[in-house]
Amino acid sequence: MLELFPEGFEEVDWSDGVELIAYTDPGGEERLWHTFGGARSEDVAADWRDRWKAFHRPVRVGPLWIGPPWEEPPAGAIAVSIEPGRAFGTGAHPTTQLCAELLLELERGSLLDLGCGSGVLSIVAAKVGFAPVLAFDTDENAVAATQANATANEVDVETTLADVLTQDLPSTDVALANITRPTLESLSPRLRSGRLVSSGYLPTEETTLAGFRHVRRLTRDSWAADLYEAAE
């Protein structure tokens, strides 16, 4: 299948075997017959290439509108347009929304986004007045997506490819970490930020965090987000 369809195919597990599916034309169907000695074909709707867009819907967080570029933001909203790509995060996930809610409550200043993904929260921060905004990630695709999305949204975000658990981190007014709880706990002693907004874990997780005092917790759809202040 990889040789026949290097651009990709679908694999579906069934109780009695595995189904391999290729979206192709009559020529591709003929290649399947020659290779496997048989194939079943079905016509698909003409818009099948665009159906994935239905999974990416815009969301509202206070004055913010966060959505994909093919959707039109409402008048008067602070629009954040995010192109879905290989990096996680289009704004629809509850952890992203919770972090955005907490950011909106904070005094504006410098911000460090640790694990920026597609850049949605970095762009939200820049849109509502945080500056400078520094975005770190270990994935080069995430860094590229963040920079591309920041450019498309006409905001300044400084991106860095780095391992936040080993590299020296800059001192900022606010740190933002939408990551797993174990990673957050390993990271917190290394932070030099006055406030921390964190998410990426369940409401059953502890609120205590080395180097910080817990201020408040928000929850939504079985996810939690916390606001912390640096301990004296």
C-alpha cells in the first residue's frame, strides 16, 4: 500500500482483520486489483478532501474568537486565526480555552509559552497586549507552525527550538505551560516568572507546585487549569 499510495492510506481494525482504504481514481483501483487480486470500491462525495474541516470549529473565550482561517470571525471580536497542522492545538481543546480565560485576568507584561504547539496561546497573549511573547517548543514543526500562525495574525512572537527541561529560561512576568503534570512539576523549579498559568491535566491532580503559591483553579470537560504566583 505504501508503494501504491505513498501520499497515504487509511487503516481500520476490525474483529476479523484489517481494512486498508485508499482514496483514489479508476487507475488506482486497477493497481489494487493487480496487486491484491481484488478490491471493493465505493463512490465518495466530491467534497471528501475538505471534510476534515468540519472537525475544526471556532470557539469564543470572552472577547476572543479562536478558529480556522476558513471561518469568518464576528464583528468586534479579537480574532485569532489558527491553521491546523502537524502541531497540536487549534483553540478548541478545553485546556487551551481555560488558559486563555486565566490570561485575560492577568496584568499585561512579558510572557513565556513553554510548549507552544501551534502557537494559539502565544498569539492570544500577543493579541491581548502581552509583550514580549517568547514561545519555546522541542518540536521543530511546532516552532514553524507558531511562527507561521503569528505572521498570519500579524503579531510578534519570538520562537525558539529548545528543551525547556534543560535549557536556561528567561525571566518573564508570566509563564504559560499547557503540558502534562509530571513535566510541569519537573519544570517549575527552573522557572523565573512572577506568575504561572498551567493546564494539560485532570482536576484530580494536586495543586501544590514547587516554587509557587496556588491562586485558583478552573475546570471544564474533565480538564483543569491553574493560576500560580511565585513563592516569596
